[in-house]
Amino acid sequence: MSQPELPALTIAELQGLLRRREVAPREVLESLRAHIEATEPKIDAYLSLDFEAAADEAAKVDVDLPLGGVPIAVKDIINVKGQPCTCGSKILGSYRAPYDATVIRRFRAAGAIPFGKTNMDEFAMGSSTENSSFKVTRNPWDPARVPGGSSGGSAAAVAADAAFGAVGTDTGGSIRQPAALCGVVGVKPSYGRVSRFGLVAFASSLDQVGPLTKTVRDSAMIMIATAGHDPKDSTALNQPVPDYTAGLGRDLRGMKLGLPKEYMIEGIDPQVKAAVDAALKQLESLGAEIVDVSLPHTDYGIAVYYFLATAEASANLARFDGVRYGHRAENPRDLLDHYGRTRGEGFGQEVKRRIILGTYALSSGYYDAYYLRAQKVRELIRQDFAKAFAKVDAIVSPTSPVPAFKLGERTADPLAMYLADIFTNTGNLAGICGISVPCGLAKIDNAQLPIGLQLLGKALDEARIFEIAHAYEQSTEWHKAKPPAPAK
Ligand code: GLN
């Protein structure tokens, strides 16, 4: 195989070549590096790259391991020893990770090679990656549009073949939504399925690390390598990790898929609706039965999510005080001045907005009215899903109500930005798992823009949504669609 073709491979294909010794890990890295040099000026997906460290790993990696020699891109909120970990924030601009996150340790144990950190909304707050303090990542399908967010760098890199696969984090949709907008597969594992140790916390009761890949099989492979119990994270469930690739290829006969009537909202783009309708027909033709279900508290999802996520963020971000790590204001007058200026200079606008909102929601006198109330509605949302899953194997919906929007289009209106998560954040509130798979291409202006189909599964039922998503994916051509080659 000629070098320029290598980056277009899936992880499964690449792993096959590596195992058969048809290509060496070093060659893989070299061709990836050359491809990234061509794509980065157009998409700006990475915040840092370290091919020297990666080459050292490649020289000694065992290619017979499950991901032996496969380079992996990592969202810049996950600690990789010796590498920057900025979280897209000036406050961590000069920070280097002193240790590996558990997912990174597991990747290394499986032979995967981290080589670069991807751009993101600051502290994972956003839906377009425009809240990064460092650069604007562009959607490979149309450079005038956003890649989605907050894991926009990871999604854009995979879509442009500038990564074989990546990991991101999903607190309210930040893996699934950018995956949908860039035309790749993205998985939010069930809460507790993957260790959060070494992930910089945004909202600890919602955060999960998960894969962004070219195919469903590749995501299943990453989940096998990274999921499971971790004594360093008390919320990482002590449950065996199934072989998520075992059920791939099964047909969908007897499978019941729920269509929530509350998801057919106004404001959903007609081309997204048409693509999802066609996907439902396709799933039926594969043997699945589509059943109406109701998730009556869906309307409260955005409000509940933005109270709870900001409340948790306000507590988690208190650690960035300029004392232990990161940016420190110069010549403070006193301690308060030190805190005020360090945080004032280090955090961007959206992060400040959320700290203020979250602090308010938690403050004495308002706690009962906002935080506690939101927790109660969260429980009702969880029960909605439990009732629906008593009738169906998985729930189907669009991932995002709209395809990729234009850069700048929503930056002045935080509420419009928050609506990007309307179909995704209830899944985080309920702790269940979800996947986005490409299901169509919208034509807007002169661009073709990917559309994502979301499948939600019961907690710890990842195997099921992989099965369904794989059957759908393999019966369509959408996953083979590639963005136009960047103009020279
Ligand atoms: N867009 C959501 C937010 O801004 C989701 C972010 C995420 O999942 N990390 O909070």
C-alpha cells in the first residue's frame, strides 16, 4: 500500500496490516504526520503534536496487541504524561500533564500510541469549539462552518483522516454532536463505564470519555481497550467489559426501537428529519420494529442540564486558583487580588458565565429552588428512559437538530448554542449510553453537510447499540462519504 493511502484506513484495517507486518508502526506515523501537515492549515484540529514521543513508542510497540501500533488522537482535557493539557484554556496554557489518565494507560497497554492533543471548547463548555482560547477548528466538509463541540478537534481530525481514531468527552453531547456534524461515529459510554481518572472534570456526575472513529467497529475496539473498573475512580463500575465486537454482524430481527414523540420538535431542519425518517425505514428493512415511546420530561432537559452542569463546574473549577498549577497573575496586592486576577485573566467568557450561574444555583437560599429542583427533575428524566426501555431495546433520534452551522452564527447567543444539545443531554442526565452514526448528507449553500442518527441504549447496554449501529452502517454508504479534499 502506498503511503498516502494509509491515513484513510479504519483502525480495524490498519490493525490488520500492522499484524501481518505489511506496514510498520513507524511508517504509519510518518504517513499520518505528512497528512496532518497537509490538513492542519485548513482545519486546525490539533493544539499540540508530539511525533518524537510517538516514534519512541512505535519503535518498541508490540503489533500483536489489540491496538498495537495504532496512533490515537486525544482531546486536550485528558492527561497524557509529559504532554500539554490545556483544556482549551489560557489558565492551563503552560501546563504539562505529570501522569497518564487511566484511559491513556489502558491505550498504551493495548499498544495504541497517543501522538497529539485536539482542540476543544474551553473546559468542554460549548457546542462549536469556538470557545477554545487558542484557535478555531473548521469543519472539513465546509471550512466556513463549525465542527461541533466540545470535542470538535477530535471529530474534525477523524473526518479529515488526520486521525485513525480519537477520544473525546461527553458531558451533554460533546462526542455525539461533533461526530454528527463531521460525519463520523461517536460514542458516549454509560456513566461509570469508563474511568474518569486523569480527565479534567467539568461536571463530574455527567462526564464520560468515549471514542470518535470512522466506523462503529473501530469505536467498539476502543471501548474494549478503555472501559472497565478502576480503583482510582470510585464511580468506574466494577462490571466485566464484554467483547463489543462479538455481536457485530447480527441482523435486527426482533429488535424494538423506540421513537420518542417529544423529539419531533419544531426547529428541526427538514433535511435532518428526512434523513432520520429514511434511516428508520432502513432499520425496519433490516428487521427492527419501530415503536412509539414517550419521554414526557424531555422539555426540561436543557434547563436541568444547564443548572446541574454549571453547578458542578463552579465547584470543579475552583481548583484553578493560580497556586497549584497553571496561569498566575503577576504581582498581586493580596490573596484576593491574586485569585481575582488569575481567574479573570485565565478564564474565557463562557467559562466565567457558567461559574457565575453555577455559583448562583448553589448559593444558600437558592439551592432548594434551583439545584435541588433540578436534581428532582433529573430523576424524572431518568425514569422516563427506564419506562421506555421496558418496552424497547434502544431509542432512535436525530443527534443534532441541525447540520453544521456557520462559524460565528451562534457565538453571540449562548441560548441558541445550548440548544445544540437538545437530543443529547438527557442521555447524560440519565447515565445511559448513546452513539451517533452518519445517516445522510444535507445540501446547504454549495456544501454537503453530514447528518447523524443517535441511538440511545440502557445503562451498560453498549453492546446492543453497537450491534444496531453497525447493522445500519453496513447497510448504507454514509460512512464511506469523505469531505472534499482541502483546496490547495
Ligand atoms: N454543549 C454542552 C455544553 O456546552 C455539552 C458539553 C459537553 O458535553 N462537554 O455544556
